[in-house]
Amino acid sequence: MNLISSTLEVLKSNVEFLSCIDNKEYNTSIAALSNSTIGQHFRHLIELYQCLFDQYSSARINYALRKRDKSIETNKEIAISCIENLMSRINDLDFEKKLELALDTNEEEFISTNVKRELLYNLEHAIHHNAMIKIGIHVLNKNFECSAAFGVAPSTIEYQRKSSKRLQ
């Protein structure tokens, strides 16, 4: 799997997951997640992708400048719409484009990066949050069943497939 297909697969799995939970589960504080909600985790991972996509044209990315849009964290339908929008925009990116990444909110210091590296960062970040979301949903609903691949890195899935190990 390449970076684009891995990103699309993870984003698609987010939409599928969101389609299987209700708004109460989406908005319930979970002690095991430091009293955050599943919605807050989705908002966070969506907004990092939005920073990359929305700031891309300026060639300067600052993840600290995300919107922190409460509607994304409280309404799963808005989150689904945001994710679908990201999926539709991924092929508009020039994956070799050079970028500068702000190291703080003041934008006084930047490091060199590129679109491909930042897309990989966002993919790994989303997988990390998906793993926490998976823990959270099982705290709320022990009988909830989601894809065994949700919250698992594509490389791990591929390794397990090749070694005939089952995802657990």
C-alpha cells in the first residue's frame, strides 16, 4: 500500500466507524481517555489534516492554528462530512512540494518538510487517535464491534497478513 491509499483507507475506516456509533457515544466523556470524548479525538485528527490541506497553498503549515470547531466534536455527521471532504481533496496535493513547518504558534521558527512527510505524520497521528477511540468505545459499549484493523497501522496489518497472524 502506498501513502495515498493508506491515508484514504484510514479516513474511510473513520467514516465507517462513525456510521456505527450514535451521537450519545460520540459525545460522552470517557475517564480512560482523560475525560475526553470520541468526538474530541475525531475533531483533533480532522483538524490536523485540515491544517495541511488549507495551509498547503502558502507552503507554511502550523498545526497550532487549527480551528477547534466544536461542531465537529459534537456532531458526528459534520465529522463525517469533513472526512469525506478531505478524501476528495487528497489528489489535489503535489506530494513533492516543499513546505515549512512552524514549531510554535508564533511562527518564529520553521523547519523544512514536504507534503508527503506531513501526510505521513497525519496518517500516523490518525491511527494513534483511532487506537484511543477504539479503547473509548469499548469502555462505553463492551459489545461494540468495529473492524479489527481500526486503529492499527497498515504496515502492521500487512505484516500480520503475510505471517498469517490474526488481528486481535
